[in-house]
Amino acid sequence: MQEVVIHTEFIKLQQILKLAGLVGQGSDVKVLISEGLVYVNGEQALERGKKIRANDIVEVKGFGSIKVVN
């Protein structure tokens, strides 16, 4: 599991996936979400702008997982 450090209260889902290198651009996130491949803390994500905070775990099925730390 990859760890990504943030220095703010939260970061949007599409931004953390780009920062971690799991996607190339925001439109890729939209496709992954529509295919049901993105989970935050074990629950399926439904929006690109979902706020991700420290200690959240983001998983993209088939691509990897991210733990957010600050």
C-alpha cells in the first residue's frame, strides 16, 4: 500500500489519485468510478470530488491502494 502525505485538511479524490500516479488525468477517475472500481474506506466512491482526509484508504481495484497521511 502506497502512502501519500497531504498538508491540508482534505484533498479531493481525483487529486489524490493523480498525485499517487494511479491515473493520468481527472477524466480517467470518472471512468474508474463509473465502472465501480474506486473505494474509499471500503465503500464504493460515487463522485470525483469526494473529500479525502488523513487516515483514509483509497483503493482502485486492479491498480492499487493509497493510505493518506499528514
